[in-house]
Amino acid sequence: MKKDDLTYEIASNRLEKILEEMAKPQASLEQSLALYEEADKLISFCNKSLSGAESRIEMLIKNRSNDLVLDNKGDPLTQDFM
């Protein structure tokens, strides 16, 4: 899978599968280490995604107290997070 195709939902589902694999008693040390490394990257991706979503929500909420700031298309102004 390409990094551009990765979404929060896909990463979260893969993390669940990794946890299931690591919980199996027949998982080798080498397999467990590879899964751990993959999980670490996925956790980092999920954290960045959640932080970005939080920033966008904060900006929308802050603008509620004043006038809502709109872009040239009329959509609420947000900040990119990735």
C-alpha cells in the first residue's frame, strides 16, 4: 500500500490486526519485531491524523466566537494538517 493511500481508518484497522498477531503464542521473535516496527509507524500516522483533525476543529470553533472566516469558495477556513 502506498503511503498516500493510507487513511486513519485503514491504519487503525491494521493496528488491531497487528495486536491480534502479536498475541498469538506461535509468533516468532523476528515476526513480533517486524510487527512492532509496523505498529510504531502506524501509531505515529494516527497521532498526526488526530492532531491535524483537532487543529482543524479548533480553528472552526475559534471562528464561531467571532465571524466565521470563509475561503474564496465559501467554505469555512481551516488549516492543513499534513
